[in-house]
Amino acid sequence: MPDIPFWNKCDNRCVMCANLPAFARAPSGRYRLKAQIKRFESYLSGFSGAYAKNADNSAALNLTGGEPTLHPDFLKLLAYFRKRTPGRELSLLSNGRRFAHAPFAGAALKAAGAPFSVAVSLHGSTAAGHDAVTGVRGSFEAALTGLRNIFSLKSPGQTVEIRLVLHRRNIKDLEKMLLFLLDEFSGFKAWRAVALHYELDGRALRNRSLTLRLAASAAAVNSAARLIRGFREFRLYHFPLCLLRKELRPLAWVTLPPEDRSYAGGCGRCVLRADCVGLMASYNARFGPGELKPLYKSR
Ligand code: SF4
């Protein structure tokens, strides 16, 4: 899915943000309504250079930021995208805070139509844990209220993805986060939970206090397998299959574009390669493939 940066400003300051601070500091002119529509029309007419990331994937349109919902003309832009791409999935990546305002949540869901998915990240099982990652007091409560509004106002064809972005600052909280999600949201339909290893990009690349090796992250996920089985739908992003327990491998998705993936070490002869995300290229550049355990025959 092409990544379409709707807006470059954000009201969180997440420690693992995959954007550099310079992205948010830059002027917003190129993201204004007219400029966005012009770029989108050029994309629709076949210009592959309209968007830098994931341009070749036509499955869905991935609306990102910054925080997309802070765009001054967010509702108009979203409605325009829907009108120009009927039947195509729009996927919105948001910190969830603006959805705490119920009238906004209702208007956004109406503008988005279907098929539509909204992905909101939770960074801890408590307000203290989440807010320490986002750098904004109150962001946990706002994101939760936003999620509840989305769940109560969404229509058929609209789904929710709750993401747990794992790094050293929250990995020990994984089981409590999973329990929290099960407690809070098990009664709702049409949603999934996702655990993903943080991307070594942007601010996260510079923040050594986040450093968490994939083997350690996967070990925590493997230990939580019993809880993960309690979810109706659960996905794992950015995890090499060889680091996951066999029963969890079907939950792993390849969401990164080819240019962001690396198949190093023994990947070339690994029987799991066809379905595997491999290593994030930036991860391989920093840590190399030493943690991988290629499988040369089915286990
Ligand atoms: S060795 Fe490489 S291809 Fe095989 S499961 Fe691990 S990361 Fe994937």
C-alpha cells in the first residue's frame, strides 16, 4: 500500500517515532489540501513517483503522518480520497487522540466509508507507561476514549487495529498489555491486535535506550502465546519466522516493501523464506543476521 503522509505535524512525541524531528519541523505547505489533491490525482493517473514509500503496492492506501487527523482539512481530504477510490481500502494510522471527540470520530468514520481500517497504537498497560513513551500526559486516556468512540460509531466494513509497538522500554509490559486489551475490547467485533517490533528508523534509530534485539522481542512474544491465542484475530509484524514458535508463525505478516527487507545469512536456503519478512534492512545494517535460525527442512 502506498504510504501517503497526510500531515507532518504530530501532538505526540513518541520515543520510537520512525520520523525524524526535522520532518515535523518542516513547513506543511506540501501537505495542504490543494497540494495533496494534486499529488493524489497524479498518483491515480499513473505517476509512480507521487509517493516515496510502498508506491508499487496497490492493495490499499495507507494514510500516515505525523498525525493525519491534525490536518486542518482532514475530513475534506478523507472524503475526497474516498470519493476518488470507491471500493478501495483506506487505512489510517493514528495516535487515536482526536477520536476522543465523539463528533469528530463520527464525522471521520462517515467520510472514510468502507472499506476502511484505523490503526491506533497503545504503548503500555497503564497511563504512566503509555504516556512515558508518547511524551504527553493524558495521551493514554485520550487514545482509549478515541478507540471506544471508534468502536461504538463504526459501520460494517470498518475495522480497528490496535498496535503494540515493542521496544526495550515496554517489552516487559507485553503480557499486561495483552491482558488489558482482552479485558477492554474482547466484547467488540471487527478488530485485531498487532504486536510489532519497532522500526529502526527516524528518531528510533538515534535512541539507544530503546534498543531491543529481535530475538529478545520474539522470546517475549513466544512466552505470551497462550494469551495471544485468546484474541479473535492477532497479527505479528516485522518478526522473522525462524524466531517465532511454530504455532505463532501463521500470525506473522509481511508488511514491509521489498526495499526495506533483507534476507541475509542463511535466508537464501531457508524453507520459510517465501512467507517470511526476513530482517528489516535497517536492523540488518546495525545488528547483522546473527540471531536468525534458518530452517533447511520442515520441522
Ligand atoms: S532464516 Fe531468514 S528466511 Fe528463514 S525464517 Fe529466518 S529470517 Fe526468514
